Amino acid sequence: MEIHHLQYFIAVVQEKSFTRAAARLSVTQPTISKMVKDLEEEIGFPLLLRSGKEIMPTDAGHTLIPYAKAILQSMQAIDVAFADLRGGQQGVLRIGLPPMIGANFFPDVIQAFHDQYPGIDLQIFEYGGKRIEEEVEQGNLHVGVVAAPVHSKNITDFLFMKDELQVLLPVAHRLANRKAISLQELKEERWILFQEDFSLHEVILAACQEVGFMPNVVCRSAQGDFIVSLVATKLGIALLPRTICKSLMQQNVCAADLMDPIIP
């Protein structure tokens, strides 16, 4: 039994899919399938079964999971320890970034880090905030960037920037000439949100509930530029960080400050 066998098995369990696990680990699906099959043959029990469209662990698989995770975490700890001995000049750094944040804030930061630590292999994973938090807690990512708040008590976090949300509207919208709009004024609108695994999705829904309504969500997307384009077609309105609004602004879209409440 090799570490790769356990790594691939845990990836399939977490992703509930051979295809998604293979993509996450940057290997082919036949490779990951063979690794899991070899592990099953060595242990002597089937470890995974197909339930509908998802892959689920068998009883033997459930038995193996905590031991496999413990072994993988120990190996990660060894890697970290020896990376420290090397003075941080070699190794791998796995970073989780939401697509909308990564493209706008981090290219210069990543370039500066690479200039200072050219021996570090930077691996960027573009996930929603909820997924990033889960992956950091499970040890699959070393560091991640999410919209506050962080829910896990097992993660150390700090605020590195504050960016208030703005209301994104079609230029022909009835509120398009306003400099500031309250959340309550948007309760009858059609909404376009980020997908449910994005932290901002939960933050916006909680704010709407706080003022007494649930938004009529007509579309969700993982891409900020696509959300802006949908607003331009008059499909609905959206709430995006001010910096994102500025960088993605289109001709048929305008932005207004969100007030009452201000969502940081």
C-alpha cells in the first residue's frame, strides 16, 4: 500500500466522483480508478459503491477513511517539518481562491511571492468560499481566501481587506439614477447570485432575511463577469464587492452603494 492509494481513495470519497477527484489531483480518471481498485484488492474488500450519480463508501470504506486521513495528515506534517528545515525554499503551497477574488487581487501577490521563493510550487485552486474553508480544515489546502465570516473554530483567520457590496443594475432600471439603495427596496427584484458554495451567497441571503424577505433568485453563477453580463441583459440585479464592480463594469450596467444595511 502506497500513500498515493490512500490519497486517491480519500479524494474520491470527498468529491463523490472519480472524474472530479481526478481533476482535483491532476491525473487521468483511469489512473485514479486503477489506484482505488489496487487498494481494494490489497485490503480484500470493496471500498466504494455507486449510489445514483454519486460514489459512496462501503462499510469497509467508512472503516478505512479515518485511518487514511490520519496517515495523510501525518505525511503532510512531515512535509511541513522538512520544508521548515529547508528554510521555506522548497515545497508546495496549495492556495484556495474564489474566482472573483483571485483574478482581481492576487496576480501581483503571487508574482511577488514567486520572486522571493522561486523553489515553492504554487498550486492555485479556484473554489467557492465554503469549499475553500472545508478544504483548509481537512488539510487539503494550506491557506485560503474567503468572504467573512469564517465558521470553523479549527481555522486561524485574519482580515486582510474590507470591501463593501454594491448593487449592480441595468442602466434602464428604475433605480439606476440612485447613488445609494437600501436592501428593502430590492425585495421585489429578480436576483442573480453566486453559487451556493460561495461565502457571499450565504452572506447575502442572511442579510435579506434580516430585513424580512428572501430574494427571488433566478440564476446563480461562479463567474463574476458572467453575472455582470446577465445584469446587462436585464435578467436581474446583483450584489458584488465594490472592487469587482469597478473592474467588470460594462456599458449597459451601473452600480449604486448598498445601504441599510451596509454589507462589508
